[in-house]
Amino acid sequence: MPHGVHRIPAKTYRPEPELLERAKAAVAEVDSTLNAHINEFFKWLTHETDELPKRPDKPPVLPS
């Protein structure tokens, strides 16, 4: 596939900046990515699965 061409076109979403930073920290704690978690949440939302993606045991701590 040529550089810059992707199988699935990008979608735009606009999370609140602080929420995005907390989400990045949370997926890092469970060794995942935002993309993987969003896809798994969509599968749960559309009843393709009953399993929600893994999340940390405690809220993530953001560096100050």
C-alpha cells in the first residue's frame, strides 16, 4: 500500500482534551491503544460482543 494510503479512512472525533489525556494514560496502563479500545467499545455497543475492553483497576494518574 503506498505511503499515506490506508485500508480504512480516518474518522474524526473530538474528545475533551483532559479526557483524551486520561484515556491515553489508561490504555497505556493495560498495554493497549486508543484505537483498539475504541474498536472494542464499538463492538460491545453494537452487540458483537458482551465483553468490554480492559481498563485499569484505578483511575490513571497523569503526570503534573
